[in-house]
Amino acid sequence: MSSNDICEMDSMTESEEMEGDIALGMIDEEVVYPEEFLPTYHSIKEGATVTKARLAEFNDKPDSLFFNDGVRKIDFVLVYEDEDKKEFEKRHTFQRRKRRREYFEASLMKMGMELEATKSVVDDKLLFLKVHMPWDVLCTYAEVLHIKLPIQPNDLSSRPSPWRFFSFITKYFYPSEDLITKETEFFTAPFEKDRLDYFYVRDKDAFFTPSMRSRMAYYILSRAPYEIRGNVKKFGITKLLDGGVYKAAYPLHDCRFNVKSEEEGCPNERFLLYEEWAHPKSFYKMQPLDLIRKYYGEKIGIYFAWLGFYTIMLALAAVVGLGCFIYGYKTQETSTWSKEVCDPEIGGRIVMCPQCDRECSFWRLNSTCEASKKLCIFDNFGTLVFAVFMSIWVTLFLEFWKRYQAELEYEWDTVEFLEQEEPPRPEYEAKCIYERKNPVTGIKEKVPYTACGRCVRVSIGIGTVLFWILLILASIVAITVYRLAAFFTFSAKLRAQDLKELEPLKEYVTPQMATSVTASLISFVVIMILNILYERVAIWITDFELPRTKTEYENSLTLKMFLFQFVNYYSSCFYIAFAKGKAVGFPGEPVYLLGKYRNEECDPGGCLIELTTQLSIIMGGKAIWNNIQEVLLPWVKNLIFRYCTNVTSEKVIPRWEQDYRLQPVSKLGLFHEYLEMVIQFGFVTLFVASFPLAPVLALVNNLFEIRVDAWKITTQFRRVVPEKAQDIGAWQPILQGIAILAVATNAMIIAFTSDMIPRLVYYWSFSVYPYGDHSNNTMQGYINSSLSVFNTSDFSESSKPLGTFSNITTCRYRDFRYPPGHPRQYQFNVYYWHVIAAKMAFIIVVEHIVYLTKFILSYVIPDVPYAVREQIKREKYLTQVILHETNLKLVTKRLKPINEIVKDTEANLAMEEMELDF
């Protein structure tokens, strides 16, 4: 059935549908059912009667994957309620659903499917409709979907593993080969029904794998009509599920996850996946990717392959980051500038200016002693080295992933997947009402909108996304206002009002730290709320745009969601890193936000520690929240469902009903898993200069994430409908964009957020332009030189602190300005301009060096390994040879009757000549 045959759908209101019920009543007369399907159709309509007679046959076979005859495999299961047992008030609605369901099932049989109905063991109102695809139907749709199938065993020798010499150790870190055996590799080609003899068919029942059968069954279910009104067709299982005609539709798991099936010939792949992959005891083992792909399809397989590869690469980054953290922790007590802050004779004598108007008082520099020590852990020379290392690491990660992905593309037969025509989505086909000429084929085809309509839809989508991004920015402004108000409050409460109480009330709590922690928590809550709201909006926008194929739909939704999530998660971090404390003026002339709130200032050591706090809270909170959503909620829902549908011990629940009691798979599939990991990837790369432990936390999270996701889809969810995928889709360019941006953000964090560049300028300036009392390469006197002097008599009336501080004539603030009494008092001094020049030079040099290194690595490392290229060429050659031989035999077969006729004619002529001669 082509996409043009199923194209028109109206947007009828509920009242219009009610008016059309007369037509629906004639539905059995409108559809022409082939004679061979009529007995089966009537048996479906009398499903309850048929079921009772056959129920005893499968009572003792809870893991049966076949119809009651034990021969035909179950490729899909549909679940619905028996409307005859509903109350009278809703009978009209249920009858309409019933007519649609009967039409849909008749359409399935007309398309070649075989159906069988079975009553539920637990709930008398539930009926399970089992779907089977005969051999001819499988062959037809395998050709329609361009499924690649084996033509000949692979005769190319595989590359020896570089770890083969350590196999006596590495074998313990791989799934057991006794349980999961390595399958024979084949050369493959897109299936063609006319050339069946040239495919490697040893067993018809096993030629198409269960995942292939389920994929083809779902393709038919998505395109079978359920209602016709005039020239308008409505079709697709998705609409019927949304309308309540069916309660569920899913392929079957092959067995229980923790018990082997006793059925003969059952591969028990779900059990093997649980034992060697999803079980907590297997956390240290590599993933059985081939079995994952075989059972769940390429789309699930490529996700877990990417996640596993990312986790392995994180191990190297985590080791270096942990080393950087340990270096900072060991040197925090030896840091000269930190010692000066904590020294009672230096930091204890420096009186700092109030950081807010009126209510804030003067405070001693040594009150930030603990904060300065913590800052030394993250703001040191090791961080600079680590930031450069991570810029190289992210390039290696992406380049080696491309190579690994190319290997998987070949092994999983997805090399030419995107080159084949992907079928349009049923939702797209249903809206086709306009005609246009296909620019490739030149044939007229139907589309759901004109060029102008397409522009309108896209414009509305872009406008909606921009509106929500502006909403996020408004929330950031609101949180910034909270920061200012909270700092004002904490400063008044945590710092004393007279000289005797200038020491902090608590050793580890400062106004800056209290404000940072509370604001980070509020920011995290706002992020989660906006995520939930925007997800619904993004899905609605993408549905409204009507992308043609599933790939286009996913790419469009991915771009929208990531743009939103990028701003939502990272905007607060960008604010702290590049905006906070950058435009504060000086105590006599502070800068105000919205003309009312005085801008925030950083600690004397900079805003880096606040950025670290923000990152740790968001990363940690996000990981906890995601695990609650992914693990706890499905488990609790299944527990409640099992409790509510408790059955007596003597009843044996069949396989299809066991799966119905599991959680349904999300319509978005792996979207949230990818999004979660890509956002984490951004935290690990974009802001790693402020938090070297980010790769360590990400590594620990991912080790759990792999097993949690595996446990979730293996034990708590129904089996996923297998889908083809060549790569990770739109996430690949997103990762590349993050990698490029990470170089700039880390260089700017080191230059503008940390205090490293000012310290380096001070350290190397003694012989050129001395800024302090040091006479050699030391940091002695740095704190005093980095704090400018302000005369307290220069306070304006609106900013002057309350109370009397007659003995405090000057105070210090964090900036590089001339002191009072200087001809250019309170203006930027030479040190400031030298630091700015050094920061800009650092950014330019580091960016160019790192980008050049990234370019060289990208050029040197080929995307496709040499061995894979050779195997692809070999497979194409074999395919061409086989197709050529097939064409020759077909031509010979066609010419054979003609040759026989010619020979017979020649023989007859010869006989006639002989008779004439005689």
C-alpha cells in the first residue's frame, strides 16, 4: 500500500462524528472482504466464544509465543475491552469504538494478517487480539521496508583484537560466551521477493528475526484503515489507541526476565539480557550489544553503544580530573594568597567595604578564610592544564566514536539506511490533501500543506520556542533579583553591626555562600518545572509542523528541546561565570539592576566557587531526580498494578497478559535518555575549568545509568517496537557544537571568572612593572595589591552603612583602581589594563592552539576504519555479482520459451522441406 493510497483525512468535530454514525452502521457493507477472510472475521467478532473453547490449551503454557495451534507465531498483540459488558449510558460510544475496531481488524486480514482473540485470565472484560504475519506477507513487507537479509556467510577474516594477549583477564569483563554465543556474520542485501532463491534461507521460521517481524507488523498496523467516509480514510493504530478503541499494542517479550522459558525453541534472549546485562551483579561487564540490537532493534542498540563508549572515555577524563582535584586539595594549605587571607595580621586587619546599601556593614577579609581555601582546590594551575586536556579529550571522544559507529553501521546493516527512502509517518499521510509534483520522480504526490502553509507552521514553531526561551531569561532575572535581596538579608543577619562582632557568626557560612546555595536550589526547582511544561509545548509544536518521516520528526523535536534545555540548564551558570561581579562599579558609585537592586559582587577570590556550587547542585539534583523518574516510578506503578490485579495461585497467566501488566513504552522512546546524557555532556565540557570533579560524578552516574536503563527496559516495560537507526541522529551535530563551544567557555572561565590571570600577571611582573612589595617571583603581597582603597567619607547618602564607624576611615574592595587622593582616583589603574590585555591574549592563544590541535586530530583520525571500508566494498561487490547472475537467469528463463518456439518452428520447416523433397 503506497503513501498515496492512504492520504486524505478530515478534521471532524465530535458532533460531526456523531452525525456520521449512520455511515458507520453500514461499515460491514462498505468494506469488501475477501471470501477466505470471512470465517476468521466472524470468529473475531465472537471472540469470547472462541476463547473459552481454547483457553485450556494454553493454561499450562505461560510462555507460549504462538497461536493456540502452536504453529503460528505471535508478532503483535492488541488489547481492548468488551463493550457488551459496559453500562447503557456509554453504550453508544462503545458501539462506535466496536465498529471501528471491527473495521480495523477486517482491514488487517485484508492486508494478509492472521488474527486470534483470547479472553483475559484476570479480567473478564479484557480481550487480547494476537496478530500473525504469514510468510508471503513477511516477504512482501520486507521488500517494502528494504530490510537487509543474509546472502552469504562473511568470508573476510576478522581483525584480531588488540587485547587478545590479555584474554585470560579480559574474559571476566565480558558476557559469558557459554550463554551468549557469537553469531555467524553474513554479507547482506536488501530483500527482494523475486530473488528469494539467492538469499541464505535455512529455516523459514527463523529467517526473519522476531524484531524484524514486529517492525513489519507495526508498519501494517500504522497504515491499516479503521473508517471510511466518502473519499476520506482514517487509519493507524496510534489514533485508535488515543481514542480508546484499543487499550494497548505491543510485541511480546520472549520469556520472563528472571526465569527461562520451557517452550521448545525459545531463545530466552530477555533472560540472557537480564543475567548478563541488566542484573546488578553484572555491573562490571561489557554490554552484549549484538544481543541488545537483535532483541530491541538498532535504535536501542546504538543508544547503549554510545552510552557505553561515552562512559569508557569518561574514565580517562575522570582520572585526570581527580588528579587535578587532589593536587588542589593538597596545595590549599600552601597557597600564599590563601594564607594572607587567613592571616590575622593581614586578612584580619583588612576591613572590607559593605556589599549592599545601608543595612550591610563593614567586615574583615579573614571571615572568608574557609571559602578561600576551598577556592584553592579548584582555582589553581592544575585546572588550566585540565581545561586544555578536556578540550583535546572531547575531540578524541567524537572522532573515535565516529569510527566505532562506522563499525556498528556495517555490522548491523545500516550503512545505506538513510539512502533508502524512509516511509512517511501515518500522521503525515493522514493529512495529505494538496497535490504537488515530486522534484525527483516528476510524479504527482499528495502533501499536507502548501509552501506558504509550511512557512506559517515553521514560523509559529520558531516564535513559540523564542517565547519560552525569553520566559527562561525572565526567570533568570527573577532569580538574580532574589540573589540581591537574599544577599542583603544574609549580610544583615550573618555579619555584626559593631567592631566587636566583625567576625562571622559561623566559621563556614558567609553571605555569599548562603546566597549561592539557596539560589542554586531555587534555580534547580525552576528548571525542573519549566522542563515539564515545555516538553508538552515542544511536542505540540512538532506535531503541528507535521514532519514527513520519523527521522525528521525526531530531529525537529530534538533541536527544539535542546535549545530550550540549553538555555534552561546553562543560563544560570553563564550568569555566574560571565556576568556576576563584572559590572558593580565601586562603593561610592555602585551599579544598580532595574534602577533599584545593587549588582552582586564576587568574593575577594572571585566567583569560581559559586559556579562550582551551582554546577554540583544542578548535576547532583538532576541525577537524583532522573533516577526517581526512571526507576522508582515505573517500579511503584507495576507494584500497584500487580496488587490491584492479584490473581489466585492456581491461575497461570499467559505471556501476552504478563506483558500487558508492564509499563507502556513512552512515545518519545529514547529521547529523554539522550537528552539527559547530552545535558550532562555539556556540564562536563562547558564548565569543567571550574569543577574538575564533573567527569568523576558523570562517570559514577553513567555506570549506574547503563544498568538502570537496562533493568528498566528489560524488567519494567513492555517490549519496544524495534526501529532502524544508522547513528545517534541530530545529537551528533549537537555534541560537535558543544565541543566547539567548550573551548571558548573554558578559556573565558579561566580568564574572567577565576583569579588565575591576575595572579600570573602579578607573579611575572616584578622585573617589568612591580605592582606590590614582592621583589621576586612570589605571590607575597598579592591580596593587598588586588584590593583597592575607598575613603568612607565618599559614601553617598543612599549607600552609606547605618551606625557609627568613626574609627574606620578607609575600606577595601575587589578591583584595580587608583586610591583616593590620586589625580585619577577611583579610575582603573595600569594593573587593570595589563590584566585585561593578558586575559585577551590568553583566550586568543589557548583557543587557537586547541582549535588547531582539534583540526589536526580530526584530519588524522579517519571516520571509517580501513578494515570496515574493505568489508563494505566486498559486500557491494558480492551484491552486484548476485544481482547480475539473478538478472541473467531471469532473462534466460524468459528467453527459453522463445528459443523453444524457434527450434520447434525450425524443426517443422525442416520436416516440411523433407516432405516436399520426398
